[in-house]
Amino acid sequence: MSAAGRSEGAGTGQPEAGRRKRGAGFLLAALLLGLPATGLWFAGVVPLAGGADARAAPRPPAFFELPEVVSNLNVTGRRASYVRLRSKLELARAEDAAMVQAALPRVLDLFATYLREMRPEELRGSVGTQRLREELLARINLAVAPARVNDVLFLEILVQ
């Protein structure tokens, strides 16, 4: 009986090895085809299924012009220093302009209050301008929520 048991075990052992080889072959084929396809998908070359039809066309940006803001700056000496700022807001949707208009007094107050705490040297250079943009953007989005402002665009920054 032991010989019969061995022959049965040997007979079932070969098909298992063949299945393993086939399974490994399928796995290898999936990897060889899947990795490049995944790379092309992440690169944006190959869209998701129905992606080209499902995506909405990008909207043109909507802008909202703010009134000119003039504010004194925080200086230690006796000589006063002022900043004049003209800017536009880039809105996420054109419909948000009504919400921004309704919150305009609060937005202007936030601008003036923040600018009064700045020193003239903080506004110098592109780093100072970028920091000002980021700070104002964060404050504006709090004031006009649920509307969304994507960017603050400076038309003029004059420090005297």
C-alpha cells in the first residue's frame, strides 16, 4: 500500500508544480503589463476609464477687484511709513463673487489689520510679497467661507 500511496502522491505532485509555474507565469505577465500601464496612468498619458468624457472642462478663472487699501506700517521711529495695496482675488467659481462682495468690509478690515502689524522690511523682496500673499489668502478664505479664493494677485504694492 505504501507503493500505491507513493504513486498517487507523485501523480498529484506534478500537476501542482505545473499550476505553480503557470501561476508564476500569469503573475509575471501581469507585472510586465501592469507596471508600464500604471506608470503611464500616473504620468497622465492614459486617463481613467471614461476619464476624458467624465472630466468637466476647466472653467476660466473669475476675478474680483478689491478697492485700494492704504495702511500705516509698524515702525519703531517717529517717521510714519505707509503701504498702498491694490489687488485682485482669483475665485474658484464666478458665483462666489456675490459672497465676497457681501463679506467685503470684513476682508478689507483683515487686510488693514494685518498690514498695520507688518514692518516695512518684511514687505521687501519676493519672499516678503509671497508671505503677504499667503497670509492674506488664509485670512480671506476664513472671511468668505464657504466661497473659495484661489489666489491673491497684487496689482500694486507701494511702501513709503
